[in-house]
Amino acid sequence: MWLKNITLLNFKNYTDADLRFSKAVNAFVGNNGAGKTNLLDAIHYLCLCKGYFNPIDTQQIKSGEDIFLIQGDFDRKEKNEKITCGVKRNQKKQFKRNKKEYDKLASHIGLFPLVMISPYDVNIIMDGSEERRRFMDNVISQTNAQYLDELIAYNKHLLNRNALLKQIALTRRYDPALLQIFDEQLELSGNRIYEKRKLFMQEFIPLFNQYYRFLTDDKEEVALSYLSQLNDHNFGDLLLQSVEKDKVLERTTMGIHKDDLIFSIQDMPLKKFGSQGQQKSFLIALKLAQYAYLQKYKGFKPLLLLDDIFDKLDDHRMHKLMEMVSHHDFGQIFITDTGKERVLNIFDKIQVPVTIFEVDNGVVKHA
């Protein structure tokens, strides 16, 4: 799969833009703030129905305008697919595939798989467990439509149970039979999600280890593991045991919404003891493993978006990464960087052609 072209209208700092891409490596170069990352975000919209950095669609509309439009043509399984995303203030987002609007956006997820690596990803390491669950859910959802439906159902049941706990605290009336109904609904969805996450991590961890060893020449000992309350306990038993605590706190304290991924280096937390370079290598290995997993289950190569990827990587890791993604089993790649000469030098050394687009304050030209 590859993206042949993209057209923008009033998207972020772009009044209009019309770009044609190569099947291999495409690089957007220019100063900070010029709009390079916005181009990657537009590609992300076409593939996953939303921006990578900001979930509020109307905030992507260019200042002073009322609508943004993104349109692109993909070659997917040797068939042309036209994707259109339009957002107008105070109206529902329109998303179309080959001019036909989706009944629900979830139907689009996974058709055009994409992996993006960005400085923003440090949140996966530094922030709370929600970011790491979101990473895990994003990968699985692109390969399993039922998983996304199950997540939506679980979150609905969780809201219902939490609302009941608040009502119990407010009215002092406790209905064990009603709570049991919510527990059974939560347990059913939670167990399904847990099993899918567990199976996913069994496949994903070896892929991650493989890429981290390649990036670092196997010089650093890191570990990735899946932490869940359900690893050692029955979900139904956990809900029963936590009833009194949950009534006091007015929220559900047990369940797969507490799952986490544990990142460590030399048996110590990566968040505290990893250097910036080690943390970035860890994140890149995570995302490359995501790419390999998606490719296996989709049967074709996803898009790979690398935003400001050379920052905080030493020359050795940088060249190892570019050698890997350019020569090995990767498809179309989009890169942003502030230095045109740096990009040209890197790809000249590894003898890979690169198509350069120069970006200046929302204006793009083919270099």
C-alpha cells in the first residue's frame, strides 16, 4: 500500500497544497514551525480518521476559515482508493471512501494501516498507564475490528458501574442485584479484551526485542512486559473483593482499565534511569514492532511516518535506523527534518533515493 497524492484545503497552517509522492522515501524539510509535521498529521487523518496530536477536529481548521478538507489517493492491493475527510464548524465530520460516506468511522480503522514515530511519543514512557494502554489498543484495533467494539462496550459498562457507585454514595441505597448485573457485563467484556491483549503481547514482545537489539547492536539490556490484575486473578472475584473499597472511592478499582506496560533498562524503570537516547531507541523499537505486527496481519506494508526522528539519536543509531527502514521490509516512508543537507547525506550514504519537499510557512514545493 502507498499514498500517491494528497490535497489540503484550510488544514492547520495550509491554505491549499497539492503533493505527489514517491513509493519509497519522501522527506519534508524546513524550519521549525513551517508546517512539516502538519503534513504528516494530514496523512494520519486519511488513515485513522483523526489527528495524531489533537483529538478536537475543529481546532485543525485554518484560522479565519470555516472548513478543512483533506483528500488522498491510495494504491491498496493494486486498486485505487480515494479517501476524503472534511470538517466544518458545528457540523459532523464527513469521512468518505471512494465518494461513499461511512456509517461509522470505526469501519475505516485498519483498512489503511499506519505507524507514526514522533517526539510526542515520549508520553508513552513519561505519562500514566493510559498512554501505554492507548498504544496497545491502537495496534490491536488496526488488526481486529471486534476488539474496538469490545473496548467501546467495556468503557460503557465501566461508566454505568461507576455511575451506580456514585449513586450508592449519594442515596445510601445499595442494590447488590443491580451491581451484580453491571459486574457480569464488565467481566464479560473485560475478559475478552484481556485475552486479546495477552495474545498480542506474546507476539509483540519478541518483535520489540529484535528491533531494539538491531538499533543498539545488542549492547543494552531492556525489557517490556504486560501488567494486568487479571494475570493472577479471576476478574469476577476481583470485582467482588473490591466492592466495599469501590463504594468508598465511588469508582471501579479493578479491571483491564488498570492494565499497564512495564518498560525497564538494566532491571530499572526506563522512565527514571534511561537516557534520552535510550528512551528514544526504546520508542522506535516499539513502533517498528508495531509496523511488523500490522504488516503480518494486514498482508501488506503500512505507511511509516517519522517526525523529527533524528533528534536525540546519535549518528550510529540514526544510520542503523535509516538503513533498516530503507533496505529491509518497509514500504513507503515519510520523514520530517530541519536540515535538507542532513537528509540528503544520510540517504546518500546508504544509497537510497529520497524525494525532497521544501516547506516554508505552509507552502510546499518539490525540491
